[in-house]
Amino acid sequence: MTHAVCNLSELVMDPSLNSDIDAVRDMVNRFMQTEVAPVMDGYEQRREFPRELVRKAGEAGLYGAAFPESVGGSNMGYLAATVIQEEMARNDVRFSACNNQQGSTCPGAIYLAGTPEQVEKYVPNLLAGVTIGGMQLTEPGGGSDPEGNMKTFAKRDGDVYRITGQKMWASMSNETDVGVLYARTDRDAGAKGVTAFIVEPKKYAGWNAQPIEMLGLSKSMRTNVLFLDDFVVPVENRLGAEGDGFKIVMRALQPGRVTIAGKALGVARACFEEAVRYANERTLRGQPIGRFQMIQSDIAEMATAIEASRALVYKAAYYMDNNLPSNRIAAIAKYHASQTAKMCADKAQQIFGGYGLAQEYRVSWLKSYADLFFTGEGTANVQKILIAEDALGYKIADRHHGKSGLRNVRQPQEQVAAGG
Ligand SMILES: Cc1cc2nc3c(=O)[nH]c(=O)nc-3n(C[C@H](O)[C@H](O)[C@H](O)COP(=O)(O)OP(=O)(O)OC[C@H]3O[C@@H](n4cnc5c(N)ncnc54)[C@H](O)[C@@H]3O)c2cc1C
């Protein structure tokens, strides 16, 4: 499959984009309706990780759109990857919980910084959904300053590193086959003291993941507190050189910001669709509640914000696909889409009245995902800081683009390394 070409005005003016993207959208909807919808509730009730579904999603190409064919991707680009996230989240956001680990932050970091042997060994299996991915960065000290608060330490011991410490919110790490974990190798070197490692939790002792009970989030795809006690990583699994870790994670997170904005857009649309359906079905005082003007006001606000978010999210994906400076627009897209998702979830809940709080109605838990997208992969405040500092001229968001800034995962590795 080749990169889906379309121009920006086409993107913003015509929501159906182009036929390639339409085909991707249809394919995802079919997959979610035929493969996921019949079984996902069962996985949730059993609290069982849907490994077989992840493999099927990998086989269908849902994780590899932004990667080249040489590593098992489809080379369709970030717009396709974002639309995939949007439609998955719109259909069943619970099943999209592992998408970033499976198709972005974990394989992305390995593809960006790995040796050809590391890339060949790990990336195709992650994109195919054969192995389960993870990214272990955040620590209890605070996710918005990951480097400043990082205490987990990797001590070199001959041919291995021994890692001890604690990670917070390590999603899927109770299931992870292959992860990218960030730890200090030098306590006094600040950002330059952080190193990235490809970890294989099932091969070595000292990895203890304890799931966290989350309000309204998936019970089958979970996030964890992770305790590391002399956990072994062979030296050949170090990603890049010692001290490269912070640079690698900053690059690996950039695409995740846009695709998570796509997920937020999907959640906003799901809330809107539920609200419209319910407003037409529910009758009070002899008429559908959709006839009440205050309900119409909510519907109008939702529709307007979704259109604006859609334009921003696709624009950010377009910038990434075309190697244009994208830090600022990605921050704007993520901020707007996650705010829209929150607003739509809130309004949908209100339109459902008391039923909006009952677990059997999905608007009750869509709200938790909207909150999550507001926080995960860089909180709303962090996005606002980026946008405002750029506007005020304090720190230009895209100053280093093309030299040492964040790069598109789709760029050839040599360019990534040269830009390092
Ligand atoms: C369900 C879930 C799954 C996750 N999965 C993963 C994962 O797989 N791997 C991983 O590494 N991490 C993961 N995370 C972590 C996530 O990225 C962090 O929660 C996020 O970065 C915020 O960190 P924090 O929760 O420690 O909040 P903090 O960083 O402590 O922030 C607290 C508050 O302070 C605000 N704040 C911070 N700095 C500033 C500032 N300079 N000015 C103004 N306000 C500020 C924030 O916006 C926030 O409102 C996950 C989180 C959740 C909830």
C-alpha cells in the first residue's frame, strides 16, 4: 500500500477526504463490527486480555499504517494511522487501549533508534500484533517531568544491565512481550543520564506488574504499577547509546500525540452519535427530547466542536506526512480534540439523564476515556504551555525541526540518525 495522497484544502473542506482514506475507514469499521463487537464485552467481563483480537488487528494492518513495508507496515502515513485510531475509538474505545503501545511509542522508538538487527527482530512482530508492546517511561514522581523525576536506575554488570526502580501507569505491562523502558544510567547527568532499553519481561525475573483499578476504563487492557528489582536487560538490547534515552522518547511520543488526538475525535463522535440517537428516541411531554431547544443547543455545540477538531487533527497528521513542522499543530490538535471529547461526553451524559450514569450505557464510560485523553501523552496544561510559549516567543515549538527536532517515523533511519 502506498502513502494516501491528498492536499490540505481537500482535507479540511471535505470530510470524506479521498478514496484511499475512505477505504481505510470502511475497513476499520468492518473489522470493529465483525471481529470486536461480538466478543469485546466477554473479554471485559472475564478481565482477559484480548490477545487473539490484537493479533487479528495486526494482521488487518491496524497498527502499521505509519511504518514502511520493509518492517511490516503499509506505508500509508499518519493520516491513515489517525483515521484508524478515530474509527477504532468511535466503535469501541476499550479495544483501542493498546494501540499506541502496539503501533507507535514502542515500535516507533525501536524503529527510530534501533540497530537494523533490533528493528528486524522486534518491529514486524509488534505491528503484526504477534507480540504485545509497552512503553515504560512515567514514574510516581510525575509524568509531566519524566526526566526530572526519573529514579529507576540501570546498572551495567558485564554483558547485562540490572534495572531497579518503579514505573507508574505502565499500560499493558502485565501482558507485555516487548517494551521500551527508560531508566537512568547516570544520576547526575540530567536529561543526558537517561537511557532507553528494549525489555522482554517474560524472559527475566524481577518484573512485577500490578494492575490499577481505573474508574470506567477497560478491565481487559489495563494499566499498572511496575516494580523492577534487578531486572536484567542484555547490553545488546540497549536502544541507542547511553544517554540517548530522553532524545529517543521525545521523538517517539510526537506521533502518539496526533494519533491520540484521533482517538479523542473518535470518542467525541461516539458521544455525539449516542446523544443524537437518544434525543430522537426519548420522548417527554409528548415529543422527542431533541425538539427541546436546550437539547438542540447541546447538539449544535457538539457538532461544531467536532468539525473544528476534525480539521485540526487531520491538519496535524497532514503536516507529519509531509515533513512540515508539526510540534505546534500537534499540540493544538491534541488540546482541542481532548477538550471536545470531554465536552461531548459531558453533554451526552446529560442528554441521557440518569441513564448516562448507568454502566450498561456506553456514554457512562466514554467520559472516562475523554478524561484520559486529556491527560495521557502530555496533559492539557503541557499542550497549552507549548502553544502559548510558541505564541509569546519564549520557546518556538518547531525551532529545531529538520535539524534536531522530532521526526516522522516514516523517515528513513539514516536521516533520523543524522539529525540526532
Ligand atoms: C490510563 C493511563 C495509562 C497510561 N499509560 C502510560 C504508559 O503506558 N506508559 C507511560 O510511560 N505512561 C503512561 N501514562 C502516564 C501519563 O502519560 C501521565 O499520567 C501523564 O504524563 C501525566 O503525568 P502525571 O499523571 O504524573 O501527572 P503530573 O505530571 O503530576 O501532573 C499533575 C498536574 O499538574 C499539571 N502540570 C504539570 N506541569 C505543569 C506546568 N509546568 N504548569 C502547569 N501545570 C502543570 C498537569 O497538567 C496536571 O494537571 C498513563 C496514564 C494513564 C492515566
